[in-house]
Amino acid sequence: MTHMMKAAIVHEFGRPLSIEEVPIPQPGPGEVLVKVAACGVCHTDLHAAAGDWPVKPTLPFIPGHEVVGTVAALGAGVSDLRIGEPVGVPWLHDACRACEHCETGWETLCENQHNTGYSVNGGFAEYVIASAPFAARLPAGVDFAEIAPILCAGVTTYKGLKETEARPGEWVAISGIGGLGHVGIQYAKAMGLNVVALDITPDKLDLARRDGADIAIDACASDAIQQVLDVTSGGAHGILVTAVSVPAFAQVLQMVRRRGTISLVGLPAGEFPTPIFDVVLKRITVRGSIVGTRRDLDEAVAFAAQGKVKSSVKTAPLEEINHIFEDMKAGKIEGRMVLDIDLA
Amino acid sequence: MTHMMKAAIVHEFGRPLSIEEVPIPQPGPGEVLVKVAACGVCHTDLHAAAGDWPVKPTLPFIPGHEVVGTVAALGAGVSDLRIGEPVGVPWLHDACRACEHCETGWETLCENQHNTGYSVNGGFAEYVIASAPFAARLPAGVDFAEIAPILCAGVTTYKGLKETEARPGEWVAISGIGGLGHVGIQYAKAMGLNVVALDITPDKLDLARRDGADIAIDACASDAIQQVLDVTSGGAHGILVTAVSVPAFAQVLQMVRRRGTISLVGLPAGEFPTPIFDVVLKRITVRGSIVGTRRDLDEAVAFAAQGKVKSSVKTAPLEEINHIFEDMKAGKIEGRMVLDIDLA
Amino acid sequence: MTHMMKAAIVHEFGRPLSIEEVPIPQPGPGEVLVKVAACGVCHTDLHAAAGDWPVKPTLPFIPGHEVVGTVAALGAGVSDLRIGEPVGVPWLHDACRACEHCETGWETLCENQHNTGYSVNGGFAEYVIASAPFAARLPAGVDFAEIAPILCAGVTTYKGLKETEARPGEWVAISGIGGLGHVGIQYAKAMGLNVVALDITPDKLDLARRDGADIAIDACASDAIQQVLDVTSGGAHGILVTAVSVPAFAQVLQMVRRRGTISLVGLPAGEFPTPIFDVVLKRITVRGSIVGTRRDLDEAVAFAAQGKVKSSVKTAPLEEINHIFEDMKAGKIEGRMVLDIDLA
Amino acid sequence: MTHMMKAAIVHEFGRPLSIEEVPIPQPGPGEVLVKVAACGVCHTDLHAAAGDWPVKPTLPFIPGHEVVGTVAALGAGVSDLRIGEPVGVPWLHDACRACEHCETGWETLCENQHNTGYSVNGGFAEYVIASAPFAARLPAGVDFAEIAPILCAGVTTYKGLKETEARPGEWVAISGIGGLGHVGIQYAKAMGLNVVALDITPDKLDLARRDGADIAIDACASDAIQQVLDVTSGGAHGILVTAVSVPAFAQVLQMVRRRGTISLVGLPAGEFPTPIFDVVLKRITVRGSIVGTRRDLDEAVAFAAQGKVKSSVKTAPLEEINHIFEDMKAGKIEGRMVLDIDLA
Ligand SMILES: [Zn+2]
Ligand SMILES: [Zn+2]
Ligand SMILES: [Zn+2]
Ligand SMILES: [Zn+2]
Ligand SMILES: [Zn+2]
Ligand SMILES: [Zn+2]
Ligand SMILES: [Zn+2]
Ligand SMILES: [Zn+2]
């Protein structure tokens, strides 16, 4: 192994990333070094590189949190991973393992967590450090580029669906059929749910149908709400809002069944106005959901490994990251872009 | 039994009620006639008499939905109630018993329900009709005036607390220590919960302490949020908002623990702005709750019958109803006013 | 309509049923008369006709509780069913609707229930009485013979699977692939579960594979337990035992995952020995499950109506009932026998 | 600190423990050294010292798993504990933290756990090693002798009660009012439950009443079952069996409410015969429960620290351990014996 690796680095918020040679990091106790095979590009990476959020990364840093590859070196005390084993490194890089949230399998709520590609370096690079107990175990023979988006987009929608508490045979509506929504449809079908897909472009609605939605409805149609009420006989039991906007939220509030749950994923700024009368009279639940726990990720990966969920991906070499960022900002990306680190 | 009874009747929205002699109603199949002993006066009665809500009662009508008394006559086919048995008639007068909500013990969400003192005549009268399967069974020897407010104020707060999903040993915060909040504190203590009470007047905070709150905090204090975070070591697991207002809601969002639930009872008009970032990152649940089911009411009554919950009541004769309404509008009522129908 | 109908009647326990003309019953208040189209034959019918259980039917009576047909006449006060509407009449003929179990959607536990074909006359006849609120609503155009077994075999296995609390993506094992088990496999797959089928005959294992089992294992194989532990990576999260026998129960206790649940359906006499050490150390849950509630039945029917579950049936005319009983006792029935009442 | 400590050591199964001077152990990475203040004596210690169970401790070893004291030294990498901080060391010494059970807050089911006083040395000594993330944090100023039994007896009963899923206001029956049962009563009351206590000696029944049981019933009375059915109006929602025996189990099966849960703690050998008919028809749940997780222990300690639960303890010096074992075998112990390590 040489001592240097290629990485895409943010030196200044809002400026293009720089592709450079930097030293390969060394795994500390309880950590492993991962040779990156592929890394998905997520909107959170855009926010990280732009310094959009209140708590910003410390410069310079390497983004990327849909990281998959193989174990290249073991830090002290790591006995349950082997060199060459396929692993993933998700947004939740590590957590304290001792707070009430970590103790109860809700480590995504730990106040002492580190986040990959944000507070610690991520996967837009040839190597990355993972915390051994938080690295996702991947099945042998997995297609790295295809599984990469499961690490964030996949588990986020899967967890969001679980949080609706909809049961097999019930209806979920998925609002927004982009990188999250199109895998959400597949998870929902694999979970035995009936699915209404909502979006505003014909292409996305076609994609939704191909991904298995029982019905795909133009959210801008004047009778969109009525269509959902009709097909679901009274409203969806669960609603997953992948792109929380004020109009989308106002609309789904009219589409949710009495006693139903609206699950919000995604992190736009701002507030959404919630009508008290409806929420109380219909016993509606509104709930936020953030990525997924280790267990959620194991389950999300298992569905994908069984072939029940497949993210639509395009690969590109690491050097293309700035173009990809431009295209994402312009809304030009279909499905998910994944950096194939061995390319180029 | 004579054929006439005294009742307080709304002939026109927003005008004083008229105390009149009207025919005693006859119970139909599956119904019973109840001789009213006492009837609590709830804010909903004010809204009903004022015609405040979109779907209004049909004039003329008799308000009152915290009705307690004894069975005076049985309609055809009623075999599980006896003459003289103590019963209560709650807001949920009857429901369809066959929809998905009725089938699953959520009849409060039935779209074909009737409401006492609103869509059917209520308990501001010497007699009222009840639907046999929806009449609450009361323990022998119960104090009618004391139990009356359990029929609405009691069960509403009890159910709202259940809906927070807080478990014994965890913390709930109760925002607003009025007619609902002061019984809510007692239910929470009886449920093994630790209680933070929040209000803005010293009198209400004193009442909260007497009712068993572990700590009572002035919601206007500049460090109110910090006090709650400190005493609960990170925020309340559940929050019951008895008086939903925009500032109260904004405040409790800062007081709720990660993964906690805010339960809203009460039906003000309007919307409350919900901050997406916090709700998602902390996995907060916001949930409406409306009165309680038959089972909830049985449980709420049992706590009261055991002496664990006691509503603070003052009694007055039926003829005082218009004065009571005036005092309620002026915010002059402490605890709950209950019409003692045998007085006068 | 003539006043007489054909029916198969038990006059004496353990003797052949007698096919006779008897008066068509009249629906009372809240009841409907159902023109029977088809009626499945269940093992419980055998027990009923033999007088096997402690509380026996009152002689003479008409068995049959997987009844489907159309509404032929409405009793007084029935407003939510129409003449000609397709309905089903399940084992749970009616319940009190006011006890704690009825109030909470667990009417199958009501102590004042009546059972079709047991304490009230059943569907081995041209007409049967149903209680309007307990009659199952069937989709228009349903195939009566195919849907009949859902009324008991279907809902029983569906409910039993729900009671395992296994979630989509987890493993269930189904022990016994007869009339119950073969629909259980289909429900489990529709619910997003992975399925191990266990039986002791090659034919049944083949049937299990055709019905979608991920793996079918010979329960008599010396390595049967190890096979289950291997394929499930540690044991099944849920186990449905459709034929509770001492050896079957002893075996599945070694196949259940730590924290898993064994759900028992079926009503053999006797006791099964439960090993304390395993149950405690592995936190195993053992739970009985009996038929299903109205809501469970609605859900079970919906899966069948969607084509996701299909019972394997053979039809025969009512006159064949005694031959069918003989074949059932001899274990000669494949799938489910359904009486087609219009035949003959 | 000297280098030697006093300890009670098992050199041979079934022989008296030897009080000796042995080297103080050194904490490894992630571990702490705890100066023992007190250690409760549990029946499991008897089984350990006798080598009663299939998987035996490796000789020689130090028993004791209700250990409390203060942190005396920190191993490498421990940053969240401080010297002098009060901590507890429970039966669950450590677990793998990465299996599906550890990931979901069920580390008590981890197949790679170590157990204090069994597979690693325990607290019948002046010092003991704890795993930092598994050491229980105790409140400042706690009474060590009083809190010690919470580490095993307390958390075991508390968890067992949680596992009944009985809710505040419902009834639990607690069978066996010994070291486990008498704290179980207190936990149940603190959880808002109504409590029936069952035992066969008047002394224990008196103790149960003093500990807050709503009713204490002689389990040998011919009408014991009927008394429970009467006072609970139909059977207990939850039953905690602290001393699983065949007759006790057979009895509580007749005392459990329809849809109720029987929770078994304790580890006798053997099997209990479970009647299928009752379990199925009444939808009874039988569930094992083993100690409690870290979170359960935090909660159990918090109830005790609030003064809501108090174990009845007697203290003795370490040198008395063999006499205590003799008394325990003879059934002569009232409440809990706790070794006060500073005595003598
Ligand atoms: Zn943490
Ligand atoms: Zn992401
Ligand atoms: Zn009210
Ligand atoms: Zn309804
Ligand atoms: Zn059947
Ligand atoms: Zn009932
Ligand atoms: Zn112990
Ligand atoms: Zn583990």
C-alpha cells in the first residue's frame, strides 16, 4: 500500500472541491481502514460543501457518506471484521454507545455522534476510516455501485416508512419520487404495503409505476386529493414526505386517513403550518425521521441484497464530483450518481 | 313520572339559553332514558351555543355532555342496563359500530358519530337520552357532581396522556393548568409519571403543586425552557398541551426530549408553525387527541372511583347556566362548574 | 321465495348428518337472511358434529361457519346492508359489543359470543341468519367458492401470523402445511415475510414451495432444526404452529429466534410441556390465537380479493357432506372442501 | 492502594468458599476498577458456587453480581467515568455491542455476553472489574447496601413487570413474595398498577401488604383463584411468576385475564405443562424474562433513588458468606442479605 490517496476536498465553503493526493489515514483503536469502492452523492454533501447548516464542518474536509468498499486494515482491538470483508460507512459514523438513545437502539439520536463526510472525513476518496461497530456488514458479492445509495437514501426512506407504522395490506402515499422516493416505493412494496406515488412530472410518475406503485398521481391535478381518498377508501394510513415543502405538507394533510401518520424525512429550513382542528379531530400523527439506525441499515441492505430494492444509479469517476454537484443544483440528475472510485 | 321536564335550550346562536318545560324524550330501541343528576359545563358547550364551529347544531337544542345520573327507562331490546343504575353520557353519544374505527376500538374517529349536547340533545335538562352501549357504567355510590367532569375533561386529558406514550418513571410536561390540566396532573401521577406543570399565573402553579406536580414552572420565566431541560435531564418524554396556542406550542417544542411526543387536545382554530429541522433531527412526534373511547372512559372513571383523581368542582342550579357562561367567557371560573339538576 | 330450504342437520352427536327440508329462518332486528352460495368444511365442523368439546351445541343444529352468499332479506333496523350484497358469515356470529374485549376490537374474546354452526345454525344449508354488524362485507364479483375458506382457515392463519409480531423482512416458520398452513404461507409472503415451511410429507412440501415458501424442510429430517437455524441466521422471528402437537411444539421451541414468538392456532386437547430455561433465557413468547376479529377478517379478505392469497378448494354438493366428513377423518383431503350450495 | 484484596473464592463446586488475599485486578482498555462497597447475595450465586447449571464457571472464581461501589481506577480510553463516582456492576458484565440484540437494546440476549460472578469475577471481594459502558451509573449519595439488590432482584422484577405489558390502572398478580416478589410489589405500585400478591405463608402475605399490595391472597386457599377473578373483575392483566413451579404455573393460568400475559422470571430446571385449549381460546401470552438491559437498570435504579422502591436488606461482613449460603439453602433468609465489604 502506498501512503497517499486521491480525495476530493472542501477547502472553502461554496467553492469547487479540489482533487488532491493526501496521506491515507490510520485506523485508531476500534476503527478500520476501508478501501472505498464506490460512494453515492447525496444532497447532504451539497449542503456540507456549501456550509449551509448552522453547525458547519471544520475545514478542510472530505464529503461523502454513502461509502462502500472493503476492509483494508484493522485498528487495535478490532476482532469482528476481517481484511477484505465488504462494508459500508453510513452518515452515522459513530455514537457514544452509552446514552439512553444508544442503549435503546436509537443511536441516530445520540448527542455525541459523529457524521461521515461532515464531522469526520468521508468517502469521496480512495480510503476512509470507519468505526468497527458502526460499519455496515455487506453480503459477499454485493454490487458496490448499486448498494451505495442504500447507505443513506435507502435506509432513510425505509426507516421513514417504518415510522409511519403502516402495516402490510395498508396504504402509504409517497410524496416526491426522486432519489429517495423511487427507492421508497420499492421498500413499501417489499413490506407488503399498497402504494400511491405523488409527483408533479410525468417522468417521475412513469418511474413510480415502473418501481411498483399501485397508482401514480399528478400532485398538481385539481382532484389529486380526491383521487387518493378514493383509491385508498378514506386516505392513506401512512404518508412519507421525501421533500418537505409547505404546499406538499398542506396537501398530504388532506390525504391522510383518520389515525394515520405523516412521516417527514429531509431537512429543509423553515416551518410548516399545521392545522390544529384537523390534527386533533382526526388524531393525525406528524413525525420526523432521520436516516436510520444500524439495525435499520442491516434490514435495508437485506432487502436490497434479496433483489427487492434497487436504486437507479449512474457512475462517474471521482474527478467528476464538481460537475455532479452542478447538475444536482440544476435538478438535472435522474436517480442517484455514484462515484466509482476505481474508475479513471 | 310527569311528562314534562326542565331544560336549558339554545334557540338562537349567541343568545342566552332559555329555561323551559319541554316533553321528556322517549328512549328508542337500544336507548335508555337517564334522569340527570349533574352535568358539567365545558368550553365546548360555549362553542355549541355560540355556533362557533363550521358544522353547527340544528336549532333548537339542549347542550351539555358531561352528564351523569341514573337509568329511568329502558328502550326496546336493552338488557344490560337496569333501572336506577348510575350511568354517564359523554360527548360521544353513539357511533356506527361497524366502520374500521368502531371495529378497532377507535369509535371517537367514526365518521357517523353523534355528539351529546350538539347533534343530539344533552344534559342541561332533567332527562336525557343515552345509547345503551355507549353509556358509561359508573360505580355504585359515586358522587355525581364530582364524577361529572371526568366524562369530558377527565377522559380527554387521560387519553391525551396515553397518547404521549410516556411510560411510568418518565417525565411529562403539562402545559396549561385549567379545567383540563389540573386533572391531567392527577392522572399523570396515578400513571406513575413524573410531572412538570407549566402555566403563567401563580394561582395555577399553586394548584398544580397541590395536585401533585413534581415541579411547577412559570411558563413566562426567561429560563422556563432551561428549567424543564434540567429537571427532566434532557426534556420531557411526553408533553400534553391543553391549551394549544402558537407561543405555547413553540415553547414546548424546545422542551420535548429527543424521540418524545407532543399530544394536543383542545380545538382552537388556526395553525401552528412546526419547525422541520427540529422535528426531523430529534424525531419528535406531534399528535392530536380527541376526547376518549368507551374503554378510555371506563379507565378514567376507575381512577376517579379509586380516589386517585378528583376534579375541583363547584355546583350551581340549572337556572344559573347563563351566568356560568358569562363567567367562563370572562375567564373567572376556577376548576369546573357543574349543574346540580336537583338543586333549585 | 319458498318457505322451505335444504339443510344438513346434526340430530345426534357422532351420527351422519341428515339432509332435510326445514323452514327458512326469519331475520330478527339487526339481522339479515343470507342466501348461501358456498360453505367451506372445517375440522371444527367435525368436532361440532361429534360433540367433542366440553360445551356442546344444542341438538338439532346445522354446522358450517365458512359461509358466503348474498343478502336475501333484512331484519328490522338494518340500514347498512342491501339485498343482493355479497357477505360472509364467520365463526364469530355475534358478540356483546359492550364488554372490554368488544370495546377494544377483540370481540373474539367476548364471553357472550355466539358461534356460527355451533351455538346458532350455520351454512350447511340454503339460507342462514347473520348478525348485520358481524357479517363480513365481500367485494363485488368475488368467487364464492374460493373466498369461503378465508372466512375461517384464512383469517385464522392471517391473525396467527400477525400475533407473531414478525415484521416485513423477518423470518417466519409455518409448521404444518395443510388447509391452514398452505394459505398461511401465502399471507406471510404478502406481508413481506420470509417463509420456512415445515411438514413431514413430500407432497405438502411441494405444495409449500408452489405457494411461495422460501424454503420447505422435512420436519422429520435429523437436521431439520439446524436447517432452520442456518437459513434464518439464528432462528425464526415468528413461528405459526397450525397443528399443535407435543413433538411439533418441542421442535419449534428449538427453531425460534431469541426474542421470537410462537403463535399457536388450532384446538387440540391436552398440554404441551414448556421448558422454562429456554423460554426465560431466550425471552421466548408463546401465545394462543383464535380465529380473527372483524377487522382481521376484512384485511384477510382484502388480500384474497387482490389475488395475493388463494385457497386451494374442491367443491361438492351439500349432499356429499357425510362423505367429506369421512374423508377428512381419514386425512384424505387435499386443500379445502367447499360445499357449493347451488350444485346438485 | 495496596496490591492485594480480600475475596471469597470458589475453588471447587459445592464446597465452602475460601476467604483469601488475592491480587487486585487491573482494568484493561474500556474497563474500570471498582472499589466494592456492598454486594447482594442472590440465589444465582448459590447455583454458581454449586456448579448447578450446564455451562459452569471456570474454577477458581469469585461470585457476586449485585455489586455497588466507587470507581477506583480507569482503564485506557475510559472518559465517561470519574474516580470516586458511584457505580453498579450487574449480572450482565458486558456484551458484544454489535449483534442484532445489542443493536436494539436487548443486550441481555447477546450470545457473546459475560456474566459477573460467573464467567468473570464478581463482587464478593474488595475490588472488581467493570466494563465502563455496562457499569450502572448510580445517583450521588445513594445508600450502597440498600441499592445493591436493585442490581439483580430489582431490575429482574421490574423488567418482568414491563414484559407483562400491563398498563397503569390495570391489575397484576405477583406469585411468590420473596426477595424478588416483595420489590416487585413496590415497582408495580410505582408503575400505577393494582396488585394482587400470592404466597403461602402468613408472614409473606403481611410483608406484601406492607409493601403496598392492594390484596394479599393465600395461594393455598381453596378459593384463591376465585378471589383473584373477583377482585380483578375477570383475571389479572399481567402475572409475574417469581418462583416458577408446576403448581404455581397451573394456578396462575386460571387467574390470568383473557388477552393477559404471564411473565416468568427465575431459572428452575424442568418443564411446565401448558394447556393448549385455554391458551388459544383466551389468547394468553406466556413469556420468559431474564434480568434487564442497561436501560431497564437505569430505570429500576431511578425508582429506588426516588424512594419508591426499597429492598428489605440485612448486612453482614464478607466472612459470613458461607453461613449466608447455608441459611439461603435452608430458606431462612427474610428479604435480602447484602455483604457490607467495609465491615469486619
Ligand atoms: Zn449515545
Ligand atoms: Zn445522505
Ligand atoms: Zn367537553
Ligand atoms: Zn363507526
Ligand atoms: Zn373453522
Ligand atoms: Zn363482548
Ligand atoms: Zn441475581
Ligand atoms: Zn451482542
